[in-house]
Amino acid sequence: MQTANMRQIQWDAYIASSLLQIQEAKLERVLRPLVPDGSAVQALMHIDEHKAWMQAAASPDSCTNVALHPSCRSVAVSAELVPLLLFSTNDYLGLSAHPAVKAAAAEAAAQVGCGPRSSALVAGFTVEHRQLELELSVLKGTQDALLFPTGYAANVAVVAVLASVGSARGAPAAEPDQQQQQQQVVVLSDELNHASIIDGARL
């Protein structure tokens, strides 16, 4: 029992120390709940949360990521909401709010349910996914296409494969004098590249 308590104390101390380092480096981030309003470029935020956020942003010693305002800790939607314009989403074409896209998503959900139920490698690769791959390949004029669940997964997989081409793990067996040359794979990556590109190169 004492050993378990000691481990818990050590773990708590480690977590506290790690969080302190993140806060001192001004890297702490807080997820702030937004209320969708049907727009691809605008959402709503609780007025108290917005005020706390703006007050923190005005302080030169703040990383503008103060904890959620107490009034925002529930999921209840208040009438006191302020509109925010969104400049950081990936919905570049506004398709998330397009009537045709919403209608198609609703129709698909009614016919086959919500989601593929598992990853593609387990039991989540459906005929709809394959049909989309074939249509994308025709659209792009390629031999075939491969779907990934996220952009992160795509970058990690593709960059890792490209980085391994010619290496010992990615190339067929070669003569000893050729193997050394095949292993010379160099990846030049900007430090501001997305984390998925960096992770893919490291893998």
C-alpha cells in the first residue's frame, strides 16, 4: 500500500512539474467551447468566457489561455452569446454548412448509420469508401486512390513511406556495396512544418 501511495505521489509531482514547465513556456492551451450557428465562418461564445479571454489577452504576462470561466463549465447554452468570426478552421470552402452536403450526410446516416464502426483495417472499410477512392482516382487521373481518416494520418503514412524508400527497411535486398548507398535517405524539413510531417519523417 505504501509503495502504491509513493508511486501516486511521484506521479502527481511529475504531472505538476510538467504542467508548470508548459505554463512557464506559455504553451498551455485551453479548449473553449463554441456554439455552432449554422455558419462555416462564424460561431458563438458565452459572453463571460469571451470577457475572460479578452482580459487575459490584454495582459503582457499572459499566454491568453486562462482556464474556462466558471459559468462555462456546464453544457447549457446561454442566451448571452457573442458572435466570433473563425479564421483558423480547415473548412476553406464552407462545405460543412452547405445545404447539399448536410442533406447528403443526413441521407447517408439514415441509410447506413453514423460512422463505419471501426478502423478501416478492422471492419470499417465499406463499399462507400471504396467507391469514393475510385471516383477520386478518376477525378485526379491517377491509377488509384487511398483514403486516410485524417490529414495527420495521411502525412505520417506518406512521409514515412517516402522517407523509407531506398532504405534497408523499404528496399529489396541488394548487394553489400549497394546497400550502403540505398540507406542514405535525407529528409529536409522546415521547423515550422506541421507536426504530422515531422512525425512522418522521424518514423
